[in-house]
Amino acid sequence: MAKEMVYFKKNVNYNIGVRMFPHDSQGRILTGADPYVGVELDNLRDFKQANKNILIAGLLISADEPSVDWETSNALSDTEIAALVKNHLQLKQRLPGISSLPILYKLIEEAKSQERAKRILNMIQARIDELEEEDPDRIRQEMQGVQ
């Protein structure tokens, strides 16, 4: 059974350390990339006692549960790619937001397999060329799956 959680987030532009309980020698650092900490409701009293000063100073505030849904224009399934290639206006609208070369390669392959118009192929190829010019090292890492 999942335990009820209470969430806190840092309220400043710099990193802060929090302790999960009094005399916690490990603790946790809240950064810009990871500003939230979740505390089980049963351990809330210990957490608040251990972080009394930063809570009073307003460096750490109570927050709603952080969202884990990240919308990205790079997350396209095969069916979405097939539908996107069929709709020129939608493709033209979404193409500037797509920054993943593997997705763009899938788009151009799908357009070729559906025998789409030359303008659609040229539009996708132009976006590929634009991204390839930006940063060749990032492209190599992305294609190899290294982040």
C-alpha cells in the first residue's frame, strides 16, 4: 500500500541541504534540477524538526505533488508519425519543435514509404540539416544513445 506523502520544494535560486530526520548525517541537496523532496506523512514531524531553521526562514516551502508528465514534441509514436506525415499543415506547425534527429529520420523514412510529396520530404530534410549544423558532437551522442 502506498503511503501518503507530503512534498516540499526549495524557495531560493541556490542549492539547499535538507535532512530527512534529526541527526541525519547524509541528508539531501535540493538543486534547480531536483527542487522537490517527498516525506512520508508518518515522518513529517521528524522532517520538520530536522529542518526547522530553513522552514522558518522560508527557504523550504510546502508544495503540491510534482508533476511527472513531461510533454515533448519529440515523443512521437509510429502511428503519430504516420498521421503527421499525412497532414502537411500539422507537420509544418510541429516540425520546428522537434529537436531529436532519430525522430526526424523516422519522419523522413515514413514520408518516403508513404510516397509523400517532394515538398514534405524537403521540409523534413531542411530541419535535419538545420539540426546537424548546430552541434555535431550532440548529434553523435544522441544517435549513440549517450546523454
